[in-house]
Amino acid sequence: MLYDFVIIGAGIAGSSTAYFLKNKKVLVVDKEGICQKASNAAGAFLYPKVGFNTKYTKFVNEALLYSFEFYEKIGIDTHKEGVFILPRDEKDITKFKEYEKTFTLDYIKKDDGFFFKDGGFVDSEEVCNKLLENVEFKQLEITKITKEDNYILNDNIYTKNIIFATGWENIIEIPYIKIRPVWGQRIEIKTDINPEYNYHKNCSISKNIDGIVKIGATHERRWSEKLPDEVNNQILFNKANEIIDIDGEIYSMKAGMRAGSIDYFPIIGEIIDVDKTLNTYPEIKKGRNPKEVFYKKGLFIINGGGGRGFSNYIYSAKFLSDYILNNIKLPDFLNSERLFIKYARKL
């Protein structure tokens, strides 16, 4: 059997890409299963980014609005009841006054923070399973990739194209792409407390759904072998109680390594043939832009979505699928080529 695409990784990055390519013959594989590791531990909060209206802030908020519309279209409840975003400290209070001048999303000034109607969350497992419901999936670890006329995975899976949606774990070496592992934790508590809306400060707190409130946060922006434990649970409880009085019995606790890029933007596109491009245009190392970039035909990547994966990846996967299927140019700030140029100039 020859597939058009094999997508390695069944988290939100791989699942969303598979959804947009579902009219092709697609196989998704993951050694752990659907929506495991980072995606399984995600709070899947859909919040605006508060900050100056930079290119990144604009991207995040465009992705947010696109994702709300997308989820509602496919029947995923986004619990879109708004989010109250609060400053973390006195320094943030000063910054918020400056940020307010450049907001593009509707908001209401409230105390020291801002209430945005475009705030909610989704259920991470529901999303990934929904996206893959019409796509072939195999729980399988890929340990070998070779190429003849087509790519061959583990000696018995044949495909024209491979899309790597592997998060912080590498299957092949891509020297110009460095993924930063970012450790985070989510707990769910059984409680009668029903927050007025979703909150975000040093952590995120969800509305109460069927007696369950989610609390999630990024703890360390580096690799960590930590598992959820009582110490980290208490850290989350303390952060949550800085926002509202909250208490309850722990229902579940999860942790995982999110995948972040060096410049925070997701990384999508074809994988560059580094050796061929540098050997053909050695002047790149001196700071000149190449006349052309050579690619490893049939190899693609979607990665680096960071802590906003359940909005950033939906939007990015649409760009990637449009590029693959319709040859629509990728935005420069998402195209993996941006990282190659920086890499080459450092050599």
C-alpha cells in the first residue's frame, strides 16, 4: 500500500495537519497513541495574547479567531465565555497601560486587567480524536526511514511524503531547526466553585464544566524529567489562589514537554537539503541570501507551536496544507527557511 502522506505524531500538530489532508490517502502514526504526551497534558486554553501589536501578537490572535471558528464548524465546544487576563505584578500593570493602546480584539477594562470575549478552551483528547475520525491511524514507533522511489518506514510502510509532527523528540536530524522543550503541568479538580469566566495570570483557570475546573501553567522553559507530583500541584494551587479562592479534590494531573521554536513562531514547510544548498551557494555563510534553496523532496515539518498549540497549530496546519495541495506560498514568519538562513550565517 502506498500512502500519499504519513504523518508522524498524533498530537494536535499531526492531527490538525491530517484533517486538512484527509481527502488524500493519509496514515498517522504515533508510538504512544492519539493525543498523548504534551497534547494530552495541555490545558488547551484559547486565550488572546496581551502585548504590543507585534507580528507575533498579531499571528497569535489571528490564529485564535480562526481556531474558534474552525472548532465551532466541526462541532467542538469551545466554552467561549471570555477570559479575564490579569497583570502578574506591578511591572505588568505599567505594561498593560501601554499594551491597551494597540489592542485589536474587543475588550473591556476591568480593575487592573482586561476581559476579552474571545476566550475559552477545548478538550484536548476530544479535539485530536475528532480531527482523526476519518483518517487511518496506527500506534507505531518509527525506527527506520529509507528512500527508494518512495519513502519506506520500518521496511513495510510506503509513502510519497512524510510530515514530521514529533514535538520535542527528533526522528531525523534537521541541523537548522532547534526545538526548545518547555515543561508544563495541568491539574483538574472536582469542586463546587464556579469561576465567573476563564482566568489567566501566572496560570490559567477554566470555567467549571460538570464539576471540574482545569488549572494549567508553564513551569520551566527547558527540558525536565519531572512528573506531576504534590509539590507541583501545590505550585499550581498557589498560583490559582492568587486569582480566585479555589479549592477541591484533584481529579487528574498530567505533565508534558511542549515544543517551542527559538523565535516562538511555529515551524512549517519543506525540510531543506542543507548540504546541497550550502555547497551550491557558499556565500550564504557571508550573509547573502541564496538564489534558491534546495529541499529534501517529500519531507515536511510542523512543529514549535509552544504553549498555544490548540490554536497555533490549527492555523499553521491550514497554511501547510494550502502550500502542499495548492502551492500557495507560506508566510515568511512560519516558513522553516527563516531558520535556515540564520543557521547558515552563524557557520
